Amino acid sequence: MRIARIAVAGVVCLCVAAVVAPSVPAGAPQPAPAPAELSRYLPAAASSAIEVLRARVDERAAMDLVVFMDRYWRNAANEGFNASLDRIKDRLEASGFAARAAGPADGPSLWVEAFGRANGWNHSVGTLTLAADGETPDEVLLSRERHRVALCMNSFSTPPGGLVAPIVDVGPGAAAADYEGRDVGGAVVLGDAGAGRLWQMAVVQRGAIGVVSTAMESYVRPGPPGSPEDSTPAREWDVLQWGSVPYDETRRAFGFKATPRAAARIRARLAEGPARVKVAIASSFAPGPVRSLVAEIPGAVKPDERVLLVAHIQEPGANDNASGCATLAELARAIVQGIREQRIPAPGRTLTFLWGDEIRASRQWIADHPAEAKQVRYMFSLDMTGENTALTGGPFLIEKAPDPTAAWSRPSDPHTEWGGGPVKAESLKGTLLNDLFLAVCQRLPWTVRTNPYEGGSDHSVFLAAGVPSVLAWHFPDRFYHTNLDRPAMTDPAEMRHVGVGVAATALLLAGATPRDARDVTRLIEQAASSRLVLERRQGAELVKAASDKAAAAATEAAVIAAWRKWYGEALREVIDLPPAGADADLWTAVEGAIARLAKQ
């Protein structure tokens, strides 16, 4: 989902707090260029694991789970969230994970943990109708049947039979001036601000009974590229981005997210005079504990050390994030099958898989398992992994653990439309994870890109705890958080590619031999060399174009120094990669690579 990016980035920014001035002008994000080709340097064990996993990640089963989860608007503690968790649990049990209470086990196992409480919001009816006016009949503008997610989360039910109220257009609706001369008490308010802001201004401060928000990100479109829908005028678009309003048992009000078409119809009617809307809502709250599903494959050498893989269940989308849940389930099953068939060695470190409520489940796992959390070596977040890129528009992306591209804007490494959070250069710590994951994914027949760290999902939680973490996702998605994020936009083959890439990388991180680690040393050294060549080339161009060439040259010198430091740390991390420990040859390889890096 990528929720609450600024708030979550604030957690990470306990460690990384201030932005470094960008060295390129701000502007619309550009497509990321292809990163350096690194797959030729992969250890043979990784290449072998890729082939084994490609034959065992079941893309049809992954798609079946996406279709199942798509039935529900999945919020923590509600029926759809719990049914989805149980479906994943059943699939894993049938694949060889033994259900048990939490604790050490001799083989693959799983269990359910519960914590806190959530309100379990759901709804069966959410309809907004433009009421008849003279000869103009009622016109249903928004409904669960047509738009599925138009009703905002935490909306309360209307009285039986619904209600009728005036609708008032406040334009932007974010500022007090937008309400001057408009009586919104007892009315439904239409505005372009987000639902939460409209709620505060109209419901809390001025007595409105509900809000209708038109807010939608600029990259959202009404259909796939080249489709008839994609060529319609904006005011006719039938797409919306879902949202939420605060839970307020006192006011018991409601919110809707409007399509451009619905908003245009309301505004056209209001241009003729006052208008009313009919609102019918049947919503429910089922307060209950927040459940997380945990599965593990115990390590054979260092079982207390872990590689953690996480996917969040909540949200209504097929790609976001039923696809992430399905990808994680099928890669876990494929690993167990490969081990059982003796085609994949048992991992030296424990592999831990977690499904739950985004951000909250990860924070709770760390809080409930402090000893285990301290031993997490690497983490993967799987979010929006199943995109049909021809339809949704977004390539597969590896959001890197923070490196210098998170602290300095670089032409070679543009941020996505999601946008970057503040990262301090001095907080960066090198890791082998970024380039190793990229190299594994490059071995597969697809397009792979990277983006600088931006935050907003479970990887942010583990990064804040000091764990090297990456996000496997797709962006920009023209149907992100919309009513059009349905299984038709999901590609089973894409889920298989992501699953194989994540699983093969996790297995190498969990079970590398000293020989594997020497190959990883060569891979990281090559990545460092390629990066320094790139930075010197684009740095020279930036200095040439700068008005203050001295300042620009100083910035570029700092960038090069930061990369040398970052890759030096990444190379030192290779020493600890083999669970059985480094041998003399690995120490020699790493020390030699660090010495050569210092001379570049």
C-alpha cells in the first residue's frame, strides 16, 4: 500500500533526519534508466536456486489467492482480513508447514499471533444518489456495486431507508475561505481536498453530516493505455481513489470518494440551483484482535539469525496487496518443496515469513520478539508485486535500502511519483543487499529497475531498527488505490518472477558458503566500480551546467566520497554472509576489493 509516507519516514528519520540539497532540478519523475548488469557475477548456487524455484512457484495458485482476496475490502479484524489470513494459512499447511504454537521447531512451521484491537470496519451498502429535481429522475452516482470502494472507511450507517440532504460545493475545501458564505450545517459537502481534510473542515468545524472528496493523484487514469476509457475527457472518468475518514462515534458521519464523472454531474446540477443527494449506507464494525500469520523454515547453522519476508493483507486491491500476499505464500511453499526434494539446501539462517496489517504487524513483531528482532540480518517487503505492466504502466522496482541516491538527487536514479523522504548523508550505511537482489532479478526474463529509498511500507520499520531492507514493488500504477485495482490488472507470471527473485536472494543470504561469498565480493566490487564511473560522468555534466561551479564540484566530491564509504561497508558486510563463517580466502578477497575501491 505505501501508507502514510511522511509519518513512516519520520520513524526512519530518527536515524536519517534532514534532506541534503538536490543536485538536479526538481521536476516530474523520469523513467529510471537500466541499472548496471550484474547477474553475470552471481554465485552458481544462486543460479541453480533460480531454476529450481522457477519450476516450483505456482503462478496459478498465486492468482487463485488474488481472486479470493479480491472479494473483500480487507481491514484489520474484519471478515475479509481474517478469511484471507486463514486462506494463506491453509495453503501453507497443505504445503508442509506444520501448525503449532510459537517457538523453536525442527522443520517448517507456522502460527498465528494476535495483538491489540482494530475496529473491523466493513460495509455492504454505500450509495450516493443525486436526488430527482422536477423532470430529472434520481441518478445513482456512486455505489458499492459499480465502484466497490467509493465509501470511505469508518463511515457510519445511515438510518434505515437512507437520508436526503442538501449538497454544497466548497471548491477546494481545504481552507476556511472556501466555506465563507456557505451554510454546510446538516449538508453533505463536496470538495477537492482529501476526505480527511474535508471532514475536519466541514464535519468537525461546521456541522456537515458527510463529505464527498474528489481528490485523486495525477498519475491515475481511467483505463489501460490505448483503451477507449483512457481517451475519454477527464470529466467523464469513472475512476476513484479510495480513502478514509476518522472513526467518530459521536458524529457518526460518512465520507465518499467521487469519480470525476460523479463530481461533474453534481456540479452541473448545482450550476442550475440547489441540489440534494440521497445517501444509503449499511456499514459495520467488528472490533477484534489484529492477527498476524508467521511461518518459519528453521536455519540449520545459525537458527537464531533470520532473513525476514513480509507482505501486508489489509486493503481492497488485487495488486495492492493481494498480489504481494500471494507471491510470498507461493515462494515460501516453493522453498519448502525444493528443500524436501533435496534440490535446494536447507538454509543456514532461519527464513521467517510474515503476513499482517501493514506497518503495525512489523512493529508488533519487533516488540513481541526483541531477541529475534536483533538477529534479523536482512528484510524484504513484498507490496504490489503482481502488476500486469502493459495495463498498469509501472515496471518492477527494487526500492533500495538507503544509499547515496536517497541523500542526493541524481539523474541516473530518479524518485518515483511517490516521492522521496528526507535522508541524511551521514546516516547511510552500506549493504550488499541492493546489488545482490538486483543481480538475482536480472537473471530473470523481465524488466527490472531500481528507485532510491522512499519509505511507506514495512521495510521502513525494519530500516528504522537497523536492518538492511528492500521493497519489491511496481510503480507508477495508474490504478493505485482505485476501484480499478482488480484481478484483471494482475499478471500471474509477474508474481512468479518476483517470487523467484526474492526467494533466490533470501536463500543466498541465509545459506551462502565462503565460495558464494567470494563471488558476492566480486559482484559488489563490480557494482561499486560501475557506480563510481557513472557518478563521475554525470557529476562532470552537473558541474558544467551549474551556475556555481565551485559549490557543484564540492557536492560531487561529497557524492563520490559517500559512495566509496558506502561500498566499503557493503564489502565488509560480505565477511559475515556465510552462516558457517568466513575462511581465509574470503578475508583476502574482501580486503583486496576494499583496497582497490579506495584507489578508484
